[in-house]
Amino acid sequence: MEARPPHPLAPPPLSPEPKRKTSALSFALNALGGAAVGGGATWFVLQHLDLDGLGALALFVFFLVSVWLHIVIHEAGHALAGLAGGLKPVAFGVGPLRMERGADAWHFRWGGSVAGISGFALLLPATDAVPRRREQALYLLGGPLANLATAAVALPLALAAPPGLAMIAGFAFAAAGLLIGLINLVPFKTAGWLSDGAGLVLLRRDPAAAMDGFRVQQIVQASMEGRRPRDWPLTLLPERALPAVDTDAPMALADVSLRLSAAIDRGDVEQARRYAGWMAARWPHAEGQERDGTALSMAVHAAVVEDDLELLRAWRALARGGLLDQTCHEAWLDAEIARREGRIDDARQLAAKARGALPRVHDGGTRTAVAERLDALDARLTASM
């Protein structure tokens, strides 16, 4: 039997070492910043502490613990700044621990690692909010300033403390705060994520690109409020030319992905294929968390628009979770694969798993669309009996 040619929307192959978008200048600044903070903190400690081996070990342990404490403080700083600016909370994470807003409650889960970040605070603006650079700058600064402020309090307390564990812990906490705070102010990009410093530079140099990010967040907030993709406001998702597939624009992929979701939900096959074609071509240029979102969106397109088993398998194999809980989507896609392969019992179990995870989908618009797809899947499974 003659082999079937690959689907035009099949994922292009990746090189063994994906191209990184971090510039040499950003990398150098990041390295120099880390070296300066680390070297300065080491010099300061050596000048003020006379530690034996056990004391040095205690300092190291306290420093490691303090780093994680400062990640929590950093994200809390972002959250407080965002809430003060009228943003609405959606999810928070530190390491693999996640707290996410679902249909009717907040959910905790162990989410695993996400390349490029150690913590995050996801807050969204109201759909009718007017973007203001000052408020966005304060949100970006909230995390680093929280680290630096708590370090500034801890340092004089450590200097005033008598020799012992309290003094060592104070120095460790202050050093960790300086490190986390200053490093996050250095402009760099890693695994698709912008540092707070890079966000501030973008806000200063390219306000239009920063406003694109604000608009994307407003679309997600519209979905949080229950508006399904086909009903998202056109003012937030205006039609425009697709960017180059190798663009460095931070929100380009998110923007096209949202357009694909809206086209799929409208049943606009021509537009959906246009956006899916761009995302497939973008695949070799995506990195880190961008790939997880791309693969999931393309798998949905393969199932709903193309109805192509091989294409669905190919993209589903590349969708390995993401920042937020994707259990519902993944189980539904696996059920679609099982149905097409004739594994009806497996498909029913996977569909039931997807329904059980439906309340954990963070936005109401997507929940409505996925619930309809699960209803359609159940009908097909019933008809196959």
C-alpha cells in the first residue's frame, strides 16, 4: 500500500537544539547582573561574618530556603500591584504548586515544571479597561520591589543581631532578596518568557506591542466571564495581516492562537486553516511554553476542523501540559483518538475523565465549547453501539 503523504498542517521537524531567542547582549547582562549581586553579597558576608564550617553550611541552607521564600514574595508583590490596579486573579504558581480559578472554586494541584519560570502570578484586566502604561509598569515592578523592600528590612536587622543563627538567616534572606529582585529587573527572555525588566523595556520602547499583550489578556478575561470564542468582542480581536512566522513579538503566537479558537468555534473552516497554517509554520521558531500551547491548539484544530486521525495523533503527542491545568482538553483529545481507532470503551472512559475535569477549566467560554464537543462525542459513541 502506497504511503500517505504528510498532511500540510503536520508539525515540521525540530532541530536537536532549538534556536533560542535570547540575544547575546541580554545573556551577557543577565550573567553580569548575577555575578555582581552574587559577588557583592559574598564580599559583604565575608566582611561582616566570621563563620566556621557549620556556620557556612547554615548560611548556604538558609540562602536556598530564602530563594524560594523570595519567589513567593515576588509573585505576591505582582499580585498586590495587580489587584491595586484593578486586575482580576486567575492563577498563581510557585515551582510545581498551582492555585487556579475554576468554574466555581479555586483548585490546588501539583503541576510539574514549566521551562523558564519558577513562579508566576496571572491576573487579567477588565474587558472594558483602558490600558495605561503606568499601571502596567507598576505591575511589572511589584515583584522585584517586593524582594528588594523585604531585603532592605532584613539587612539592618541582621547587622544588629548578635552572632548566631538569627544573624545568618537575616543575611541569607537579604542576599536572596537582592538576587531575585535585581535579576528580574535585567531585561532577558528565556523559554518564551520575558523577565520583568524585559517587559519594562518593551513598555518603554514599543508601547503598541505591550498594548497587544493587554488586549490578549482582555480577550481571556472575556472568556473568563463566559463569552465563548465566537462571541469575543471584535474590538479586541480585529482582523489584520498575520505576522512573519519567525517574529519576536511577544504576543504574536497568543494572538493567532486566539483567532484560531474563534474561527473554530464559528465554524469558519477557511479562516481556521489560515491560522492553523501559520501556527504550523511557526512551530520550529516557537520555544518553551509556546510549543505546549501551539501543539494543543493544533490538536484541537485537527480534531474539530480537519477530522484527521494522523494529524491529531501527531499534534497530541507534542502537547505535554502547560502553565494551567489542561487535563480536560487532553482527555477529550485522547477520547477523540480512541473513538477514531475503534477503542470505544477507552473513548468512553476518557470522555468521562474529561467531563470530570471540566470544572477545572479556568474560563467559562472554553468550558461551554468543550462541553458541546463532549456532548457530540457522546452522541457518536452512543451511535456506534
